[in-house]
Amino acid sequence: MSKIIKIFSLPFAWDQKVAFIISKPFIYFNIHPNIVTFIGILLGFVSFFLYSSGNLFFAKIASLFFFLAACFDHVDGVVARKLKKTSVMGHYLDHLGVCISYVILFIGLGLYEEKNSNTLGLNHALVSAFCIFLIMSIRLFLERLKGGSSIHQNNILGFEQEDLLYLIIPITFFDKIGVFLYYSYLGTPIFLIITLVIFIFKIKKS
């Protein structure tokens, strides 16, 4: 199965290609990569506040801000390598930034649902956010123990597993946030279990 995935993998995921373009002005003006990371976190919070307003028009804009925030997860790395300013602290700050952006995305979505319906959207969002936090924490711990190759993900035609979150753009535009939260509520615990199994397997493998 892994060999088949590698056959369909591209050298770079498509959002990384977008990141290369976005990174150019930061490289040109010699902006420190940690500042770029904080800009990504700020974009994530803008997305959160727009979603939490409960207004569909603002929510549509929020989905685009989230896309930019997610792209900045790659932008800071590109800037760091080009300017030769890579650091351990910067690497972990990058992990923290993307974790914050993902977690507050779901909380923002839950607040949007709470203001627009009588469903359990906020509860679904909180469960999903907690699972995502645990998944990313486990992956970070695995990386610390076994190195970056242990958490490497092959893309399929330029799409990585986490790129599923970009579906939030059409989901928001079609106002199907409640449906998305329900399925994420069902799916994220499954991904958490899979992550735990992979973690145990790779720890025992050595």
C-alpha cells in the first residue's frame, strides 16, 4: 500500500507550492521566520473571531483566513531555510502555531453553530478540537523520540491527510458547518486511535 502511495506522491504538496509564493516577500525583506509563524497564528485567530460572530458572510471570509493560516505552517519553514535561520525553538514554535490554528478553528466553528442552530455543534467541535490537540501532541512526541522521518506523510497527487481541513472553505460557503462538525466528531477519535497505534508500533519497532 505504501509503495502505491509513493507512486502517486508529488515532490511537493500543492499548499507547499502556494507557501513558496507567499514566502518570497518575507525572504526579500529578511523577516525572521518566528515572526512569520506569529503572523500565521494571528491569521488563525482572525478566522476564529470571524467564525464565532455567527454571521455567514464573515464565516466565508474566515474560511479563507484559515487557509492562509494553514499555508503559513509551510511559509515559516521556507523562510527559515532560505535565510538560514532554522532553530529547534523555531521548529517547535511552528508546531505550536499550527496546533493553535487547528484547535481554535473547530472552537470557532462550534460557536458559529451554537449561534445559528439548536444542535450539539459546539460539543462536537470541542471533542474534535481535543482529539486534534492530542493527535498533534502525540506526533510531536514521536518526532522528538524518533526524528522527523517518523512522522513523514506521503502526499497523494499533492494532497496530504491534513489537507482535508481545506474542505472547510466549500463547506462554509454551502453553510454545511453543522454536518462537518458531526462527521469530525465521529472521525477525529478514530484518527486519534490510529495515531496511538502508529505511535506504539514505531516505539516498539526499535
